[in-house]
Amino acid sequence: MKKLTKWRRELDVKIGLQHRSCKTKSRKKLLKSKNSNGFGLNSWIDRKINEGLNAFVKGNKVTIVLPEKLNFNNELESTALHFNAIRKLTQKKSVPHKVYKLGLVNFDNLKSISTSASLVLTAEMSKWDDAIRNRLRPNILNWDKEILITFYDLGFFNLFKTKPVNFALLKNETTQFRRIIKYIKGRCGDDQKTRILKASITDIIGDEINKWMFLHSGLSEAIVNVSHHAYPKEQGYIEGDKNWYLTASFDNGNKELKIVFYDQGIGIPKSLPASKFKEKVLEYLIKLPIAERYRDETLLKAAVELDRSSTDEPDRGKGLQDLLEFIRQRGDGSLSILSLKGLFELEIKNGLEVIRTSHFENPVSGTLIIWTVIV
């Protein structure tokens, strides 16, 4: 077999990046023709129900019944599948009558949910509520009490015009060791809202957080990067779509602080190849075997390892590195990034760093970043 020249390898990578960022005309036409009438959604939902989506269809309305456990650790595939179904069923504003629409999300079976999963679910419900002009009303009659308190503390019920229960009385009946901070919803450019989170964390763990400069700069940079990359106009995003979500939790038992950031954009694997910084991405990918170059987890790892972002500004693009430095200073923690079908995780224990990447079947729509430290 003839050995490929460096020029040919670079050309192959460039073509692959164009496909990865959906810039080729043929790919755009294919996607448009496949989904133009909306009925592709019906077949997708029917297929996923057969494959494990806990849902049923009545007429054109779909009820999604949340499983007992939702988290991005042991239940990643199931969690991503149910959240992805919510997103798909709520993103089309004008479709034929027979195309499936989301009718109800049933929480009755839910018994356990992680901080990151609760934030993503709240974000998806908020997006749905925005799309139907704030007409959602929660039916909490059969909800688990611990789940009720979790979502109350998170601020979930602030989405709705009426509060459905007296939570002050309910809190006395629960035994939660995890304290959850009310989520913050911002628009692109609202990086100063991280001060609200900082103040809330200070209330829980004290003034020690004031010394964690890398934490504040990393969070601010993540929000700035959303402004630049997550919601490109050429892919149909409007100003009302450009939201991000932020929360934190503290486990009194193991003294674990977890901070979670989520945006609902195109995802890092798509935004990185389409960026102004693509030359450096090309240099990174060309060194890898062809089978690994365009996998989502590979591009997530590239985003972490590259030393600056596509903005081409010397003071930009250090957000992920700042967060890693924050974890290194603490000596015990992890940074996890989930976007589309890829996961990147860097864990530090006793000063030793371990990097893991993995690929999964059901995508996380957008980008989810989770920092965990022991305080």
C-alpha cells in the first residue's frame, strides 16, 4: 500500500473537520431532506422506546416516564437517552399535526438524581416551558419526598407561576446530607453571574473560597466561551436560545463540593473544528490514527490540551486549564466534560493524575462540565 504524504494526511483531516462541523453542502442537504417533514422524529421515538426509552405514545403526544435513577456516572446511557428525547420532542415549533410532541414528563418513579442530572433536566424543562410560553404546571402528587426537596433547593419550581406544596414542612421529613445551591440561568456574556454562585458556596463552606482564584476565572471563561462558540447563528440559533446554567452542591458526609455548568449549544466537538483555531486542531489530530480523529472524546481531549482558544486573543482560552490548576492545587478532585457522544475526565487522587475518555451511544445535547473537589 502506498504511504500517504503529509500533504494528503492534512487534506484528509481538513475534509473530516468540515464534515464534523456540518459545513459541507451535501451533508446540510441530507439533513434537511431527512427531517424536513418532522416524521423522522416519530420513527426515532418509536425505535428508542423499543431500545429502552421509558415512554408511551397516545395520539401525537408522548409521555416520558423518568427512570428510578438519573446520573451521568453509572446511568449515563439511560440518563442521556431520556434527556435527549425531551430535547427532540420540544425543539420543533411548527410541525404537522401527526408529528410527535411532548405531552408530559412524569417524575413519579424517580428516586435518585445527581446534581449534574438535576441541572440538565431543569435546563431542558426550562427550554420546553419557554417554547410553550410558560404554560407548564407540575403535578407532584406522587413524587418522592427527597426528589421534591432536591428540586426545590435547586430552584426548579421557580419555573412555574405557583408553588405546589409547603416545602418548609416537607424539609423536616427528609434526611438529606447534600446541600444544593439554587441554579443560575444566564445568557451569553453574563459571566459576572458567577459571583452569585461564589456567594452561595461561601454560605456553605466559609471564606476559604475567596482564595480559589482559579475557580472563579475558570467559570468566567467557560461562560465567555459559550458566547463565542456554543450558539452559532448559521445553525439557526436565535438570541433566546443562548442560555447557560450553573449550580453547585456540597455533601456534608464526604465534604465533596461539586460545581456544574451546562449549555444547550452545538457541543465542543462541533464548535472546535469550526473555530478560527482549527489549524492547531488539525496539527493535533493529524498525529492520531484515522479511526480516532473525529470521535467526540478525542476532540474533547484536544480542547483541554490546546493552550489557547479560537478567539486568537492572548488572555482567552485558559478556562479549562484554570479549572485543572484549581483541582491540582486542592490535590483531590476531578474535571469531567460531557458533550455529544464523548466524555473526558481527569481525576486527581493523592497528587496522581489519571485521564479517561469514553464514547457512548446516546448524546448529551450541548456541553456539561463538572468539577468535583474535597474541601
